Amino acid sequence: MPVNLFVDNEQVRFYHKNESGFIMQKTDALSTFLTPSKPVALAVIGDVCLDLAYQVTTEGGEVSVETGLQTYSVQSVKGELGGGCNVGLNLKTLGAQRVDMYGIVGSDLYGKVLCDLLESHQLDTEGVQIQEEAWATHVYHKVFEQGVEHPRFDSGNFNVPSDRSIDMLLHTLRKKIDAYDAIIINEQVPQGLHNTVFQERLNKLLDEYEDKVLWFADCRKLNSVYRNAIHKVNEAEGRALDSTFASLSTQELVRALYTYFGKPTVVTLGENGAVGFDGETFSSVLGVHFTQQIDIVGAGDAFLAAMVLSMSRGASLAAGIEVGNLSAAQSLLTLYGCGHPTVEEILELRRRASWRYNPEKASDGAKRVFDSSGTIEIVDSVPKRGLPKIAIFDHDGTISTMRSGWEGVMAKMMKEAIAGPALPVLTTEEIANLEAEIAHFIDQTTGIQTIEQMVYLKEMVERHGYVPSDEILSAQEYKNVYNDDLLAMIASKKEGVANGTISPDEVTMAGSVEFLHYLHKRGVKLYLASGTDQADVVKEATLLGYADLFGGRIYGSVGKIDEDPKKVVLSRMIASLAGQEDDIIVFGDGPVEMREARSRGVLAVGILSDEVRRKGENLAKRQRLILGGASLLMPDFAFSKELVTLLGWNSSEQHV
């Protein structure tokens, strides 16, 4: 019987379809397949490469007398394993007992460095052939200046494998093949090991040992060549294999690729996770949401290694995808090089990760689905329910518009903090790039505590290098600068509300205060949870006249990153209503509260608030709210009657 399988990143959930619907069974995947169980022996065949990362600066350099060009001072050089070697290193880091490498290096200095590195990481090199002629060791020379990567210099792009190198490599592989649990075929360089002779001979070996060992293929250009293996492809690679694949959904694509290869197939979706199909079971995992800077180099290798190792220990394809997805996500946190996640890091990431929900719906605004009134977007089907016992609200942008425009204040402050004394001399292009980076950062971090945003700001100041190290402020000091700027912007609004020249209706979202009164009158406990400082939230709610509706249940930032008010409130409410998540509802215009609710099984209603007009939709918020986990989207609380009808509250004024 076909089975649909979805991984919720805490447990693997199997949904078996029967006459009464779906029956869910849970098994813990990660703890089973990431911890050592049986010794495994693995082989990686492919393009063995060396990555050299140079950190450079013009400081201390000079303009060459001969060429007139600026010279660079090399601050550091770091050598790392690349290509198939990086996959091998990931396997060892995750606990593989034995990993044998197969490939070709040149008889040059870099070849010796590469082999020494392999051996230092306990990767076996018996299968690595040294070719004297027509081969230069594959080296990627990567140059970084103040966090910006210069054009890369590659060596080895004109290599030709000799018949002798191929003979020796495959002879060694055949000699040792019976001991392997899995073999990975790696192909990524334009002119490397995989010439037509090698392809033909390796395919014969693959066919001969198809049922005796697990074969995996991770190729840039040759996916159609090595068909008789479990394939990991990214979405672009998969769609490029056949012209009919271009218009397929991701689920249709992975099924089509299974038919194409005749083997289980995994399609990685970058920031949106991965999908797979093994002929019976469709598997899907969510992507991880990051607020800090990430580096995608090596993420695919980390995914492949974790998936292969777990499946070599008996994991299903679905469990392998879950492990691989988390391993890839963890590797993204290593900047200017390849990450090599450990088991402990992967398990910790699973515990604290934020997820990206419904990426296809988020990116496609043309197929929005609405309720019968045509005003509330239904992202996920929500059954009718009685009035909740608890309603949790975000503040800024959800109820209050007092701080509308904070993004511009933060963007200006961040640009001045990062550029420092260099701001007047930056080029137009440099300023545009910096502003784009800041805009992306603000979009990614909207809703988290200001102090956490300032921690990341400090890292950005350090990374760009415009500000002398002894002049870089602490996260708290940057927060103080931002708060001063923001409070100056909203001072006139607060004064106007206080003296009566501005009505509270002019600085609150349409229908929001009336909706609070509606819930309060019916006995629903109201909670306010904001990333703004606690004292400021209380003052503003009091000034706007609705603080008493919350009965002291107003929570804001207390300046501690590990005590996010939205997480704290939801955790407490879930604990107090164990097994009764349907009695809680969360409203907000930011992804943080959506994610915190969704991850705990609580209904999240996103508010597409236009904070300038105080009513109607701001579609710029739609994508991040859906990715955050919102099941319903509404423009503002003027449509609360439609929400009440949709959820069935008007049929029962009592708690259920």
C-alpha cells in the first residue's frame, strides 16, 4: 500500500491511508541512526580536490611599480579537503568507522598536501592514484576580502585520466568492494576522473554489485550516466534531465525522477528542505530558517554524507533525508569554508531550529485560497472549534502601529554602525550592496528580540571590517543607540496620544482593540508577547488604553536572548494546557510568533497589516508569515467577524 511520509523534524510521522482517514505512527529517527550502531565501511569515488581559502587585505600592500596594480597582503591561508574528499571527511566526522577514497592527484606539491590531509583525517588513500603526466591536482583557490569573495582560481581543469590510473583505481576498488556497506559516486569538476572509459567500466561494476552494496550518486553533469544508484540531485539538476520535468511540482518531480532512474531519489530544495521517493513512500522535510549569515559551500556534501551513513546503518530513505537535511543546515553556519557537522551539533540544531513552512504556497501569490467571504486566506485547512481559552497577541504591527517605520530607523542605524568612518568614502555600489544586506537581515529577523538583532549586528560590524576593533560597541550599546533613535521617532505620537491630539484609533490596527474587548468579555485570557522591551510594551499598552484587558499578562524583552517572551509565553501555556493545544490561538504580523505557535501545534493567524494605513493588506508580509507557519491570513481585525464565522466561534460562546 502506498504511504505518504512527512518529517516534522521532531519525529518521523508515517501516515497510512485507510477508509477512516490517516493513521499516524511515530518513530524517532535521529537518535536511532545518528548514534553508532554497527561498524560501517564506506567508499567515495570521484573528484578529489583541495580548497585553499585566502583571507586578504590591501593593508600593508602596495601598488606594483611594474604593473600599477594594487597588491594584497595575505593574512591567512587555510587548506581544506574539497570535492569527494569533503564528503569523506563529513562521513568520518559523523562517526563512520572506515572511509576509503578513490580518485586521482597530480605528482605536484598540491597532490602531496591533499594526500597528507586525507591521511591526517584517517581517510584511506590506497585508492588514490598519483598520475605523473596530464594531470594537475584539482585546487580551488578562494580569495576573501572583508567577507567578500573575489573571483576564484581553479587548477586541474584540463586533466585527462590515463588508462593506467583508471586500471589501478578500479583494481583496488574491486579488491575491497565486498567489505563496503555503501559506495558514493562523486562528480563535480568539468575535466576530471569521469571520462567515457571510466564511466563505462564503473557502470559495469555497479551493475555487477547492484544488490551487494548500496550505491549513491551525487553528480553535477552525469546523473543520466550512473542511473543504477540512489541519486541525490538539487532541483535544478533534476529538472534539467528531461524537458518534461520543468513544469512539475516538487512532489511530481521526485516521482518522475524515480521512474527515470529506477531507484530511490532525493531532491534537495536549498533553503526549503528536501523531498524523496522510494517507489512507495513520498518523504518531505522542512527547510531550516536562519537569521544569521550563512555560507552554502559544502552543504550538499554534508547532506549526502549524513544520509548515506544513516542508511548504511539501516535507516529508511525518509529517515536518511531527515538526517541529511539537518546536517546540511548545520554546515551552513560555517563561513568561508565547508562545515563538517558533528552528531551533537545536529541533535542540538533539531532541538532549537526554526522551520520554513509551505514554501510553494508562500512563493505563489496567484493561487491564494480564501474563505467564503473572500477576505481570509486559508493556507492550511483549519477545522471549526469553540472559543479558545487563551489568545496570545504580538504587539507592534499587530495591535499597535505606534512604532510603524522602525525598519527604516534600524536600517539607517545599522548602515552607520557597519560602515563607521568609511561611510563617506564608500562607492555607490558598496553602499547599495550594504543596504541590500541590511534589508535582507531585517526581513529575516523581524519579530525577534532587539537585543538578538544587535548581537548579529555586532558580528556584521566585525565581519565587514570598516570599524577599528577597539571602536566596535557591544550588542547592548548598539541596542541603546537604536532605541534612542526609535524613541525619538515616536515621541511626537506618544505625546499626541497623551495630550489627546491623537486618538488611540489613529495608532492601532483597524478593529484590533474591539476584538480584544470581544475576547475579554467572553472570558478568553489575553496575553501580549513582544520583542520590544518589557517596560516599553507596558507603557504603550497603558497609554493606548487596553493594558487592563491583559490582566498583567504583558510580556516583553528582558534583555536575555535565551528568554524570548514569545517562546516563554507559549511554553508556559502549552504546559498548562497539555494536550489541549486547540484551546490556544496566536495572532501576529511577524514570523517569530507564527513559528513558535506552529512548532507547538497551536493555530497561528497571520495579520497582513498595512501599518501606514492601519487597515488592509501589506502583501510584503505574506511570504514570511506563511514560511513562519501561519495557517490563516487576514488583513486586519476589521475582519474579525469573518474569522469568528470561519472558526465556528459564533455557534458557541462557551469554552469547549
